[in-house]
Amino acid sequence: MRTSKNNIVCLGIDPGLARVGYGAVMQSGFKLQALNYGCIETKPDMNFTERLLKIYNDLQEQIKICEPDLISVERLFFGRNTTTAEFVYQARGVVMLAAAQNNLKVVEPKPNQIKLALCGTGTAVNTQVQGMVQRFLALKEIPRPDDTADALAAAITGLALINS
């Protein structure tokens, strides 16, 4: 999918069990371009390990398609819901395994770093981040679902972090 060796491609991931957002962004100089983005979805009636396997297989497919130089996975923050956190951390582990198996560097921006990189403030709300994703990547509309826009935001931030 890459057009030149001077480009850097970052695959952003917004991890979850029901939905894993992904978005590949290519940086060429100061220009950013969305290459591919979407959402891996698993159904609640699937066995837990089947859900993890689907995430893994679909993510491996995206890695082959996008040929990223690195993966940017948002670092997770959970307050009280430890049950949700447990499932998301296990899905995140699958993402890290896929990155390791493909010898990809992993960048782990915190949520406030993503907000700061895209909006100029670490306290921006999600709709502001999504709007800036649309602007940075010159997209006709904000990517849906939110997990997809969040993954593209993680990819943009990952590129910013490796360039700083």
C-alpha cells in the first residue's frame, strides 16, 4: 500500500473486546494521509477466546494490507469498572502480540497526549478530537464508529511522538 520509501506508516489501534478501531496513517513530509481504517467487531454471543482470535486474525490482515512501520496503541485508563478493564487489557495483549510477531515498534500514547497532539489541549472532548482527525486527514466526514476515529487519532499521535 506504500508509495515510497520516504513515507512512514503508523497503524493506530483503539483496543476493546467488542470493537477494535484501526487506522493506518501515512506521513510524507508534513502531509498526513489516511490509508485504511475501520473497526473489527466481535459479537457478544461468541466465546471469549474466539473473540480474541478474531481480533488477532483481523489485525494481522490489516498489518499485511497497510505494511506499517509502527503501531500506536492508546494506553488505557480505567476508573472503577475493573471487569471491562480486564477484557480490554486482554484484547490489548492480542494487539501487542501481533505487533511483536511482525517486529513492529509500539508507541503507547496516553489519552491526554492524543488530545494534546490533535487539539492543543489535553482536556479536549472526544468530539473535538474526532473533528481534528477529519481535518488533519482531509476526510469528507468524521470516521464512524468512534473507535475508528480514535484509532486514527492514535496513529497521528504516534507519528508525532516518533518525530519529536
